[in-house]
Amino acid sequence: MNVVPFTESGKLKIIYDRGLMGTTHDWCESFSTYPRTYDLLHAWLLFSEIEKQGCSLEDLLIKMDRILRPYGYAIIRDKVDVGTYIKKLLPALRWDDWTFEMRPKKDALTTGDETVLIVRKKLWNHSVQDLS
């Protein structure tokens, strides 16, 4: 499923032309995926766009956590300062401690100084000790 921000609905035609499924969505609002969850989420400059709209980056990460299956991956390509902020929030989500950070190759689609984070969601295991 491809989800395009409502502000860029023109890009949905490209998705449909390739025979893929897609929809538009305002990421400041909740996103219903019931009964589906996903193994991979890819967010390209989504967090920067959300920030411009005055919406919460933390809320978007919580939505991603809800949508993502255990041991699923998230690829987040965004501005360096946004990537640094997201890395600080990963332990609170109990996502895997490891993050692989890299700089994307400069090309026509790059919008300045960007970073790519690849993170993995853990399976939450609770022992009897944790519950007491």
C-alpha cells in the first residue's frame, strides 16, 4: 500500500500507472490499517512535512509502531536534524538499539543534507518479573 500525503496527491497517478495500490492521507490524522500490519515502512521526508504542518513527530512514530509488525523494518530518509531527533526517541518505542545511519547519494531527488535511518521493531517480551 502506498500512502501519499494529501498535499502531493498528484503523485498518486504515478503509483496507479505502475499498477500499484495507493491512497492519500493527512498524516496529522490517525490512519486505520485494520486488519493489516506491515513488514516495511518507508518514509521519505514525511517527518519534515509533518513538522511544517505543526503536527507531532512523536505521534507519527507511535502510528508507525502500531502499523509495523514485530521484527519489521522502517526506513526513514529525512533531514539530518530530524533523523537525530528520531534516534533519541527510538529507545522509548523499544525498537532495536541498532540504527544504521548513512548519507544518501546526491541526485536530482535529494533536497540538501539528508540522512537515512534503518531501524527494526522488537518483539516485546515480558517476563513474570516485568509484570509484577
